[in-house]
Amino acid sequence: MKKVVVGAAIVADGRLLAAQRAEPPELAGGWEFPGGKVEPGESDHDALIRECDEELGVKIAIGGQVGGEWALRNDYVLRVWLAEVVEGVPVAKEHLELRWLSPAAFYDVPWLEADLPVVRAVEVLLGEG
């Protein structure tokens, strides 16, 4: 059975929120969409809302899904949704750093390999690509 990881492509004023991983060591320093694993009995949306609260300290509103499922290793798949912050200001609780990237700067950070095609898809959805 596939294991699901959810991610939030949080957009504000045309800028995309990127989060720098702190761990595990093989992924530390790489940039990703905030999110995490879906727990047993949890819906994708519930997991995404929980993860954004835990990782960033914000409440989000979830928009449309970005693409379908993006393959990860070890039978994991990544599902990403556009989202916006409806309460709070994102803070790096579990990440090394957060950055708001303008469309011209979407590729100024070294995205994790699995997240890179999602960045391209977000770019197209936002009319930038």
C-alpha cells in the first residue's frame, strides 16, 4: 500500500513559501513544500492542516491540488495542494529557514529532487511558467 506525504504550496501575493529541511541528514539543507506524512485514519486535507499548524504555526485554507501523485522513494507518494494562510504568520518551527520566493526567484533555492517538478507545476498554475 502506498504511503502518502502531503505538501502545501502556500502562496501569498504571488510569492511561494519554501522551507529548508533540518533533517534527516541526507535531506538537510534542501528546500521543500511544508507538510508531512498522512497518519492512519487521517484524510490528506486533515494531515495538511495539522502539519502546517505543527511546522509553521499557521492555519491554512486548502485550494486545488497541484498535479496528481508525485513519486517518492520507498513506496511513498507526494500530494500537493495550493494553500493560503488564513491565520498566523509562518515560523520555522521544524525547518532551518523559511523563504517567500517571488516567481523570478522560484529556483533561487536548491529544491529537493522530489519537489522540483511540483515547483514547475505551481509555476504553470500561477501563470508564471
